[in-house]
Amino acid sequence: MPRSLFSNRPATNLVPLGDLPRRLAETEPNRTVLSFGDTFWTRLAFAEAVERRATRLIREGVVAGDFVTVALPTGPEVHITCFAIWILGATPAPLSPKLPAAEFEVLVNLAAPRLVIGSSAGTIADRPVITVDAEKEKMLPLHKAPAIAAPSWKAMTSGGSTGRPKLIVDTRPAMVDPEVTSLGIEVGDTVLSPAPVHHNAPFSFSHWTMAWGGHIIEMDRFDPAETLRLVELHRVRWLYLVPTMMSRIWALPEAVRTGFDLSSLEAVVHMAAPCPPWLKRNWIDWLGPDRILEVYAGTESVGACTITGREWLSHPGSVGQPQVPDSICILDDALRPLPPNEIGAIYFRSPPNRTNNYRYIGSKSAAIDGWETYGDMGSLDTDGFLYLADRRSDMIVSGGINLWPAEIEAALEAHPAIATAVVVGLPHDDLGQTPHTILELPPGIDPPDAEELAAFLATRLARTKHPRTFEISAVQLRDEAGKTRRSAWRDRTVKFLEAGGQLENLRSAIRP
């Protein structure tokens, strides 16, 4: 039976999130709650590690209402630390330990945490930085006091399209009903997440999986073949992917991709970036429409759309319909509603009986009469299904024509010699802007020449949408969560040109 993404039952039996590890350990202490590489954690071992870390955090001065910055790589220590923070009524603020030092310091300043938990001790932004030491913590007593529900259960980071770091504080208290699930996860599920846990979606559903009595499996970094192997090994029922991961799995040799037993999979849920239609259709053909689910949402949780694989076949390219009826509209630049099939800014409105579930630190909300936007552009069809265009700030205006980078990127990534494409607008004296593409190639693959690439695009895009220039990147264009900052790539390329650099011309290869 196809899974539903959201429960129809209201959450009425709310329990402090920090109490769940001990409660679950009391029922089935030897059941596995977390797997990471060759490391397996039983419920009892995990609960005791959480309670010892809570004791450590008390000694470091953490109290209810504090923020605690968690800058640890994906793995068991992140989850142990976050549940310990929740026991004490504090709020975890996860950060990638790979962030540039300047951005890291800005975000710590914004959070003003009681302390930072990282890989090396010291101070940053006048805040103490401590490390975890599991062996020494085994000597600490277990913290047995009932958990306090933190007023805000997480504080996530976002640079958005502007690149200016900010915190998005989820103002819902750190409480959960252990029987009411979401995102298609069921009580006791086996869930695989190959994405970095400091991103909002994997952070949320990995901790929810554990709170709902499930088994979460994580990886230190995404590997396409290893992901499929873990599905087979653990009989995974729910798998999280982003389109970049989907593309890299699909690019495996067919004998490798189809050589794993994926019969246990009941739900493949993808989000975080637009999925090219060719890629989505291939996955539906491979695994069947009832196992493919998509979510379009944001960290602020002001609105969401969902779509099943079967719905997508009837509305190809769509990201679905909103959870709440009449909660979405498309507005033009003058904030006037647009008719179906016209592109404008996507706005959501929360139900009348619900207040916003977030607040910014380092930014301000752009809400208009209760309507809010993630900054994306799109259109609604006559059936109310949403189609994404792109972020407003990434739109390229070339000769008066609006071009959407995501559409061009999807066409480029259909080429077998292209792993990832990022399209940006470069300044042009005559046209205002022209599209430029940065390409990442699969390992060991020669780049397509300009003429061949132009011929490939000619069957997929109007000529006005073809990039004029292109370059090959020696570094990964998107992170492991499928995210990229086009503004950063655009600024880098502009500086390269200002310094006298030359780009390969693709437009000259396009024949009239």
C-alpha cells in the first residue's frame, strides 16, 4: 500500500523529546536505534550515552533556554549531543564543521550560545568551545531527572540566495507524540539518510526516527553504490535523497544499480532542490510510482507541497499540491494574484488558527498580510499543482527575457557526460545578462565539446535559453545535501573575468 506523507491523527500525547531515549530503552533495550559505518547503538547504550553527556553539559553550565552550537560531523556524537541538550531544556544549533571560519564565527555570534561543541577546544566569538570525549564521559553519572521541554526545538542555519548567514529558530517546543509520525516515516521504521545531519531535513527526520522508535542509518559521506548496499543490508524501508544523489545513483552502470535487492523500500522521499523531470521519470520507471514521494517546503515551515509518483505522472514536473487547501498563491511584482500557468512569486499562508513556527536571527520576515515566501518563483496549473521556476534572485534577465537557471541546469544534466550543472547570469553590455554554465563531470569522463553540447541542448531548450559560455569545474558544485549558492559561483566567475580570464564560448557553436 502506498505510504502517506502526513498522519491524519492529531498529536495529543506530547512527550519532551529528551525523554524518548530512556523510554524506548525501557521497552526494548537491545533494539538497534542507530547505525553508522560499522558502529551499532542499542537503545540502552544510546540512552546512557545521552544521559552522561547531559551530566557533562550541566557541569559546563548549560541550563534550560540556552542555545548550544553543535559543530560535529555526521555520526552518533551529533545525536547523543542533541538529545542531551533537549534533556536540559536547551536548543541545539547545528553547524557544519566544514564552514569557513568567518561564516562560522558570524553564526556563533548570531546564536550567542552557552557554548560550542566542536572538534577542538578553545574559544570562538568569545564563546567556549568544548570537545566530546566518550571514554571520559563513561565515568560520569547518568542524568535521571525528567527532561525539560525546550521552548524552541532547533535553530538551523541558512544563507539563502543572498549568502548572508542567518539562523531560523523553530519556535515549536521540543515535544513529540511518539505515535504520530510525518514525512512518510512510520513508527519503528528503518530509515537511511546519506545526507549531512546539519541540514534541516536530515536533522529533523533522523531525530524524529529515533523518537518514533525507529532505526536510523547514516553515512559519513554519500556514495551511490554504498547507499544501495546499505538498503539491501539493513532492509531499509524509508530512504531520503536529494536530486544530486538520485542522479549519481542513476549514473551507476546498470548492472551495479540493479544488482542490489531494494525490495524492502516502501518510500523514497526526495526534497531540497528541484528534480529534473527526466531523472524523476527514470526513478519512477525503475522503482514504481507508489514508492517515490516528493516534498517542497522550507526550514521556516510556512507551507509545503507534496506529490506522489503516481500524481507526478499526471502532472509531470510538478512538486504537488499544498497540504492545506487555499494556502498558496502566485503573485506578480506588484503583489497581484496571477492566473494559472503564469510564473510569479510563490506565497504560502498558514492556517488561521496557527501562528508562525519560526523566527529569524540575523534577518527579517518578508510576510505580507499573513502570506510568506521562500523566495522561489513558480506557477500553478488549473488543477492547483505547483511548478517551480527558480529563486527570484537567481533569475537571469537577458534581452528582456526571463531565464530560469534550474530549467537550463536540468537540460544540461540530462547529458551523460555531465554530472552537475550550475547556471548563473553574467553581466553583458547589450543584453543586461547572459547565461553561463559551470559543469561538473563524472570521474574519468571527457568533457563534451561546444558543438556537441549545443546540438544536445537544441532538442531540449529554446535557443534564447542556451548558455553563451561554459567552464569545467575541478571541484564539486553542490554539497552532499544537493545545495549550492549560485550567487557565490556568479561572483567567482565575475572576478575571474575582471582579472582577464577567458571563458569557452558555447554560443559560437550554435548554428543558425
